[in-house]
Amino acid sequence: MTEPSTVYVPLEQIGIRRRASASVAVIGNPNSGKSTLFNRLTGLRQTTGNYPGVTVEKHSGIAQLGSSALELVDLPGIYCLGGFSTDERIAVDVILGRMDETPPPDGLLVVLDATHLYQGLYLLQQLMEMQVPTVVALTMTDVATANGIDISIEVLQRHLGGLHICPVVATSGRGLEDLRAALEHIAQAQAPAIPESWPELSKTADQLMQEAGGVLQRIDVIQALIHPDSKRAAILEKHIGAAGIAAVRASLFGDEPPQAAEARHRYLWVREVLREAQTQAPLLERFGAKTLRWFNRPWPATLMFFAVMALVFQAVFSWATPLMDVIDAGASGLASWIAGLLPAGAFASFLTDGVIAGVGSVIVFLPQILILFLFIIVLEDSGYLARAAFLMDRVMRGVGLSGQSVIPMLSSFACAVPAIMATRVIPNRRDRIATILAAPFMTCSARLPVYALLIAAFVPDRSVGWLNLQGLVLLGLYLLGIVGGLGTAWLMKRSALRGPKPHFALALPEFRWPNPQTVLIKLWDRARIFLRRAGTVIFVVAILVWGLAYFPRSAPLQTDYEVAVTQAQAAWSGAALEAELQRIENEAAATRLQQSYLGRAGHLVEPLFRPLGWDWRVSAAVIAGFPAREVVVAVMGTIYAVGEEAEEASLAGKLRSATWPDGRPIFTLPMVLGLLLFYAWCLQCAATIAVIRRETNSWRWPIFAWSYMTAIGYSGAFLIYQLGTAYA
Amino acid sequence: MTLTDLRPGQQARIDKVDARQPGVVRLMVLGMIEGVEVRHANSAIGGDPMELSVYGTAISVRRQQAECFRITPLASND
């Protein structure tokens, strides 16, 4: 939003944005309209960075306010100052100034949702204990009015010690000018009054603060009392004595968790305030409310959930295909254009097969990933994600997880990358990691080309009852992924990630239309992360694999090739010559690949994969497919001398006729089933590894995930091949 | 009587919360404390978890935690 007054600023100020004089944290309950307000105040003057050492992005923006400029920092929504999830803990750490390289905020912009004042006032009480200049934005006032809720700002203000409260409607911009005016001088504003909700705690905190000799602030003392395991608690105990603190805690909290005592005191106060400040008019049932309620009932809602997921998958697979085809065609068109311009050689191959193919393999999945991200964000912002979690909670409990793992798990049927990034809503770290480890098992879109090729080539196209055998095998592979993923989560929750059962206590937001600006900003954020983190890794590994497959080049081979071409030109003409040249080119490419480091690596690891029935060619293709599993199809195309752009049918034919030196076929049914199982379970995706690294913030989990999945993929393939060969 | 005995559409007042059971504090932080009126708004298939309406906010509660809330049912006006 632009201010009309900027038209009249003195000339020397035009084009110069004032630097932020103070930093203000924007904080409130989840779904309180915080981000919409933040976007309104900062416009597009936002930056997204990272807090050091954590995975949550730092969203900040500059709000130009009349005579000053403020840095606003948008934080994840919280209900209290004792964070449960990663997101929540980071929000708490930032506002309490406990985040490295991030100074504590000079002021707070507390966002209260007028339709959920009850929980909002609870958080506000805790924030007022910080004694930092505070402005309150009361959002959703239009929705509240429509719902018959009448709030008296004066009464609220009186109970909050005269705190500045600005009613706003962030979507339309009503009330924003008042809010800007209130924010303009926030840094110089007075600290809010001490909250009245728990006088005993206030008195004790003041006393202890003095006794500790000023090493801890008031809010730190309160946090130390309420969270006995925190760093501040240790400092307080050092200064006052552990016995003294224990006595203080016993008198304040009894023998129950401190947070329970706090909830009782503060909510009692909130209820009294609301009795005075808020009236709820009885409402006539709105048109359609009955229908809506019927759709919310257990069975209809569950069926709706499956319908929604079906729509998402339909979109991810069918809407993305034309775009992916365009990208594919663009990349190969560009590659052949460059190949035509440059003399054949290492450099041309580096540009076409290395750089362009590498970049292509990153962006070819972008349409799918963006569509999936878009759906996840829209589901999240409309409040449906929480509903889906609620409906599916029971199902996930069987493997020791909660409903919050459902959307990540389902998303990973399209791509594990957005799925793993969507696990951030899971409050418990153990549950989150178990979900991250389970997600890559699900049959993602990159596995499909591999499945399609191998099934078409080796599974007979015949009926089993009224089902098709090929379809049945594909279904089996999907089930294998599900079993692998859920089994892994179940195992992990019983071993390394054992912990208390997830509680799944969460507020379910009402349905609301997502704000397009917020959705686009979030989408851009996630796309950026994918391109930066996953993209660089895929690209680097793609270049590496290109190098392995291209070098070394031997001169005798080149001479043989040229001789063969000359002979062909002498012996054939017309279409026959074209075909013959293509055949020679493909044969040469296959021989070159055999001579390359990749081919040698294939030979080198062949003994390792021999028990699975793989020869050096399959082994080399699997190695080349490490960065991105779908590459394996193109490599097999080259290695079996049908050209990398081969038709599926011709490659399948070549594969069927491939033999061991002694003439036995390589691609027997047990070997193919084993190979399929290997692809169902192993983690051949550099992007997933990079994202696991980013989201768990350590190399431990990606290394574990890769080793574990490769190990069970290998074992499964081994068992199938050995048993199948023995009993066939 | 605990929250688990509440039927869809029924209202009740919370009498006593056993805060020491795992996961209960999280619900108290959302405002489920003694004296507060709640309404059974909905549930997933099988009745677990259930959706409670507390001061206009829908809160999802699993059966295991619901058992920790002793209640008095109120005459329903639904």
C-alpha cells in the first residue's frame, strides 16, 4: 500500500528509504491474521533470511511510517511463551532475545483475533510481563461483528492498563492508518502495565529479580520459575539457591506443572475481562450452516478429505505434465541448438549433457513441486490442514504418530521435498523426524518412469481375474512404499525416536479464504528454498555424473568410430544410411560409456550387485541415478546403445535381449522384481537428502536415511532375486 | 463423568482437570480450565479425537486426554 503523502516528500528524500530505527516483533496466535497484517504494513519491502542454526525462515520487512521506519519481524504463531513445536520455540526465542545474532525487539506488535480473544488475551498477559513497549492490533473485527460479537475497546483498554489497541481489518485496510500512527513512536513508548492476572507471581518475580542482583530481567525470572529445565532457571538457582527456588515454586504452583497453574490464574482473569468487555448476540443460523455442519460430520468429512486429496493429485500430475513437456522440449532444443553451434568435443558435451541437462533436471520438477506447494499452502492458510489432521489422527496413531503427519505423508506421493518441508507443523521433534524418514518411501513422481519402463518391458500384459497384471504390480509397488514408510515410522518410534505418545491437542481454525498475497509470498519462499538447496545439489551431482560418464575419451575408439562411419557412407545411402549411422552412433556411445569412469565404476561394483542379478551396466545406471532416480532410464538407454532419447519400446526390447557373457538373460523376472523393489525403497534423490539435511539441521539424519533405505532396498532385492531364481 | 462421556451437541462445565497427565497442559494453555463451558461440536470417525468448542474456538482432543477432564453436563440448547 502506498501512502499518498509520499508524493510530497522533499526532493532529496525521493528514492531514499529511511533505515529502520527500531525493530518490532509481530506476534500473535496462529491464524490470527498476523501475516496478512505484516504484509499490509511492509508491502513488498520484505526480506527472507534464516535464523542461524535453525530451519525456520526469518521474515522481516521495513514499514515506512511518516517520520520513521521500523523493521517488522513476522514470527510463527504461538499460544503461550512455552513453545511446543520448533516454529513456536523460535518465535519465543526471538521475542525474548535468546536467538544468536538477533537482538531483542524494541517493541511488540501483538495481533489479537477479535473472534478468538480468549486465547489472545492469555498470550497478551504473558507478553506484557516482558515490559517492552507494546501496541495491540485487534484483527478480524469485521468477522466478529458478522458473528454477533461486540467488543468494547474502552473496557479492554482499562483492564490492560491503557494499552494502545487499534481495531483493524487487514484485508480491506480499515484502521491501518491508526495502527501506523501508533507504531511510529513505539520505541519511545512506555512499557505496558504489569498484568493483573496473577499478583502473587508478579510480586515473587519482583522480589527474586532484586535478590538476584539484576542479572535477570523480570520476564527471565518468570520464565525460569515456569520452566524449571531452562537455562534461565539454572542461572536463577545459582543466585538464589535451588532450595529457595523449589520452595517458591511449591507455593506458587503446588505439585502440578507450572504451566497448568499459570493457565488457571490467567484464564480466570481473561474470563472476567471478557464477561465485561465482550457480548455475544444470539445469532440466527445463517443460510447453508446446516449443510456445512452435515459435511463436517465424521463420515462425510472423511470422504471429502479423500476427494480433496484426489483433486490435489490430479492437479499435480495432469496440470504439471504440459509444463514439464515444455521444459523438457526447451532443454533438449537448447542443447541441440548449442551442439549445432559448437564443434563436437568435451566443451560442447559439458554444456549440453552437463549444464543444460543438469539445470533441466532441476527445473523439470518445478511445475509439480510448485503446484504441490501451492496446494499445501492453500490448505494450510484456509485452515483445512488442521481439519485433515483431525480426521486422520486415528489412522496415524497406529504407527505412533499423530494426524499432523498425514499431509506430509500424502504429499510425498508426488514429491518428498515439499512433504519434508511440510513437517514443520509437527510439534514433537521425534514425531517430525519419524515422518521425515517415512516420507521418502512413498512412490513419488520420479519413480514412475522407472516403474513404467521396467513393468512395460518385463511384466506380461495379461489379466489376473478382472485385473491387469501390470497394474497389479504397480499397485504392489505403491503398497511397498506405504508399508516401507509406515513400518519405518513404527520402528523408529519404538527405538531411536521412542518418546511420549503425541497428544494432538490443537486448535482447529475455521475455514477462511486464503489471502492471495500471503499465499504467493509463501510460495515464492518455498520455491526459493527448493531451487537454492535442492537445486544446487542436484546440479552439482548432475555435472559430476556427466564428468564420470564422459571421461576418459580414448583416441582408438574415436578412430574406430570414424572408420565405421566412412565405411557406412560408402556402403549405404538414403534412409538406410541414416539408420546405419544412428546405429553406429549408439554403439559408439555405449562403448564410450563402458570405457568411462562411470562404466568402470559399474564394473568395479558389479561384484557387490551380482547377488541381486545386476550386471555392470545396471550397476552403472544405478550409480548414475543416485542424484535423481529418473535419470536411470536415460543412462540405460545410452548404455544399451539405443540412444538416450530412445522410445520405451525399443529400450524395453534391448533390455529383454541383454545377456550375461554366458548367454543367460540378465533381466529375468526375479531380477526385475528385485530392481523394482530396490527403486521402491532406496533413497536415490539428492534433493531429498539436501532437504532432510536442511530440515533436521544435521547430516546425521540424511546419512542415516540414505544408508537405511539403501540397505533395506538392497536386502529386499537380494531376497527376491535369490528366492525367485532358486524356485523359478 | 469425564469429557469422554459427552455426546455430540452436548454442553458441559469443566469441574476438575488432572494436569499431571501427559498432554493435558497443552489443552489448559488453550483455555480448558476449571469452570469453563465446553460443547462437543464434532468428532472424527469412531469419536476419537473429538472437537470441542471452547469460547468459540474449536479444539481437537484425543480420548486419552479427554479422560483427564471431570465435567458436569449442562442442559443443551442445541
